[in-house]
Amino acid sequence: AKEQYESLSEEIIAYFKGIEKSFAMPMDVKFIFVSNSKQKKLIKISKISDTYAYLLDADILVVFNEDYYDNFDDQTKQILIEQEIDKIEFDLEKGTIKIKEPEINTSTGIIEKFSLKLVENANRLQKEYEKQKKDKQKEQESQITPKGKKQWKN
């Protein structure tokens, strides 16, 4: 089995940065990227704890599942990525960043930009893709016959 965490391809990092640029961030945010083949969604962002933020010189960890990335169309990818980036919240007085939980899986800003139907569709595609992967895995597992047991005939 492939390792769970790997370095993320430059192509995906560039794609993310292209989308991230369209957000007018009031503060400079440093991202660090990693790929996780077991993650059940295209992208997940999380805040890095202060100690690690200092050590890594980064504020936000961005984790992609490259398999999802390779299988989604650009619009779906864009919606899912913007939905995650949109969770980043700034406290300008304190100079801090936090990740907010969205109201309905996404924010009104994302819905206004893409329409609720497209956002729901992108999220649904993500869930369906996960289910397809699970079904395929089950199918493969059921085809493996247990070894080591000899069949003795009387």
C-alpha cells in the first residue's frame, strides 16, 4: 500500500495558489502542502499550532488527495478549494488566523459566486467518489481467496 502522506505535486500547489490569489487576504498567509492518499475529500486545511508554525515557517497546512484532484473537473476543484480557503478567518488586531466552521458546509460568498446548485453538486461529487472508491475496494477484497487452508476431501 502507498504511504499515506507524500509531498504534493507542484502542479497542484500552483493550481491552489492561483485560486488563493483571487481571495483578498488581509494578512500574509504561509501555506505548507502535503498529499494524503487516505483523506476522504479533495482538500482540507487546518491551522498549524504555534510551535510547528514557527518550526515550519507556515500558518496553514493544506492537505490534498491527489486521486480526487485527478478525477474532478476544474469547476468542482475550484469550488471545493475556494470553500476550504474561505474558512480562513483573520483577527487583524491580534494578527492571528483561525479556521472557522462554515454555516452549511460552505459560506454564502461561495454560494453567491457559484450558485447553491453548483456548490451542492461539487460536494455531492466528492461524496460519490469516496463511495465509488469504497465499493471498488470491497469488490477487490471479495475476490481475494484466503490462502493456507487445504481442502481435504473425504
